[in-house]
Amino acid sequence: MELGEPPECCYNVYFITTYYDKGERLVYIGKTDSQKSRFVNGHLAALKLHNPKYNMFNKRIYFGTIIFLSKDKKYIPWNL
């Protein structure tokens, strides 16, 4: 059974990785402001990846949502 859309009280996160033929490496984990759909400090992280030492890497960004569930599959606010 699917739970449907996540509740407003979920915790939105994003992951920035660099990768090339030998693998992928996580370089930053951040959160978004769910009220404004903005990266919190993510712009700074993205700017740092423009440093020439990262030119040989491709970059990816993944978005995710952390939701806490009770044993009976009910949403639990993360900010309790």
C-alpha cells in the first residue's frame, strides 16, 4: 500500500555528488526550506564545486524526503 504524497512536516534533503568512471562520491548533504523550496547553504556548496579542481568530475544532485512513521504506518512530525 502506498502512503501517497508526503506530509508538510517532512524533512526535505538534497545530496550533491561528484562522479567519473571509477565511481561516485558524496560531497554535500543539505536541507531545503519547505516553505520556500530553497536550498539552505546549497548555493555556496554549488559555487565551491566550480573550483577548477572539480573540473574533471561530473556533478549530480539528488533530492529526497525523510519521513518518520509509527509502527502502524502513521506520519510522525520530525520536529517533536
